[in-house]
Amino acid sequence: MTATGTLRAGLVGLGSMGRHHARVLAGLEGVQLVGVVDPMGDKNGWAQGAPVLATVEELLALGVDYAVVACPTALHEEVGLKLAEAGVCALIEKPVADTVDGARRLVEAFESRDLVAGVGHIERCNPALRSLRTRLEAGELGDVYQVVTRRQGPFPHRIADVGVVKDLATHDIDLTGWVTGQTYTSIAAHTVSKSGRPHEDMVSAVGKLSDGTMVSHLVNWLSPLKERFTSVTGERGCFIADTLTADLTFYSNAAVATEWEALRAFRGVAEGDMVRYAIPKREPLLVEHELFRDAVLGKSDDICTLRQGLLTVEVAAAVLRSAATGDTIRLNGAAKG
């Protein structure tokens, strides 16, 4: 930290996501972007004027309080361990690591040194989902019965090292546990690979959370339709979050009298009012950086911790294991740390 109290931040990786991190870091109040690591250099001018370095060691030599890790997933563990060993806090892009064991090693490395470390599960900073979580915590839906997510769209050419489960489904796994405050206790899944790549490009999964809530996830990068849909159904109605537009809508379950004889015997839900909430819509990536900066300063703990990120990697691994074996995989549903 500089004499003026400004945090010195570094960035590892200047690809399709790293460039956005560089942009936000360069303008983040109370933070100075002091260096960017990318062996390929900065051919596109994305480093915002910060020096571009070839290795993490060169970044550490500059002196940084924390670093954002936005390199390929397979390198997260290696880079993260170097940062932890140097006593540097880290915000690691999701998923935290490409294996469960790697994620566990990162958790141990940062926790054992009492360093602030988080995972960039950016959906936690989406205005619609933040509002949804607040409303669920306030009991506006009553008992929660089911969470359904759909995340579909064309193939992202930035991805080369993982399939759709680790790249995209981890968003839905994390946001489901986060908005409900629950953990997964079982998951069953099917995957297909149609694009000629070695990894899966479509997954359909169903599961159960620790309070009995049913979950369903449909994720692919084979669809020309781009969709980011989250539905939470409970005793008082249904919340629908569109995270592309950051809109949140509530469909209430109303007790409506009817004169239609055929329906009089039916005892279930009834269509009620629909409310579309007015929500302040700030950029999720900026919110994520503000929350992490405040966590490093000890002002907040509203981040996705590495331990929470580990749980998401464990569920993703269970999804792939279920798809490979045809079995329903049981998870311990341990409390989130």
C-alpha cells in the first residue's frame, strides 16, 4: 500500500476477461494498477498504460497488495500458489481451479497465511440476483421449492481448456447456492459433445439442496439464442431473473375466486399480480472489484471466498462424474465457509 493509502494491484492475464479487469482496475478508486503479466504482451493496448511483464515474479518484484488472476483456468493453481507464498491477496477468476485437489490446495495456501482471497463468480454482483437474494433472505417468497437456470448461447472462442460445465455451469452452481443460502446434496447429469472438441458442450443437470429445494440447470454453447435465465419458485410465487438485462420480475401466487365449475375442486396456485422491479443497474465487474478492494482493506466480507469456490468446483466435478457413470452423485452439503 502506498503512503497515501492506495492499494497496489496487479493483473495476471490480458485476454478476453483480463482486458475488462484492466479497464476496471485502472479506474478503481483507492487502487493503482502497477503491472500486468502476459507472456504474449499487449498487442491490443488493453493494459491501460501499466507495464506489461512476462512473469508473475516480475510483478511481485514491483510490490503489490493484491492481484487479479485472469489467466487460463489450468494455470490458476500455479499462479495462485505463487501469490500466496509471497503474501499477496488474490481475486481468482472462476472456476477457482480446474480440479478439486487444486482448489483445495489454493484454499489451504491462502487460509493458512490469513490472506484475503476470492473467486470471480460475477453473477453474485448482477443487480437482478443481488435483489433476488435480498428478497429471499427477507422471506418474501416463503418456502422455496425449486431453482431453475438456463444458460445458453453460441460457442465462446476464448475457451480452449475446459468444457461447458467448468466454464458456464459453475456460474449457475454458485449463484444457486448463494441466492438460497444452501449447498448441494445430490446431482445427476447428462452431457453431449457436438462441436468436435474434446470437452462437453451441453449439460442438463438436476439436483437437490440441503433444505430439500429442487434444482435444474440447462447449459450449453450450441444455441444461437443467448439466454441467462434464473427462476426461483416458492409458496408465494415465482421470481424470474434475466441476468442479461438485469431485470427481476415477481409473479405472485394469488387466491383467486372462480366461477368455473371445472376448476372449483382444484386446490393449488393461482395466477396473481406481476411486478417488475426497478433496480439500480451498476456494472457487475465494477461492483465485484469494489467489494474485493473493501475486503482487502478489512471493510467488508461480501465476496465469494475460495472455500465457497471449492464447493462449486466439487459440484461441477460431480456433474461430470454423473454424466460419465450415469449415477446420481451424493455430496456432503457442508456449510459454506
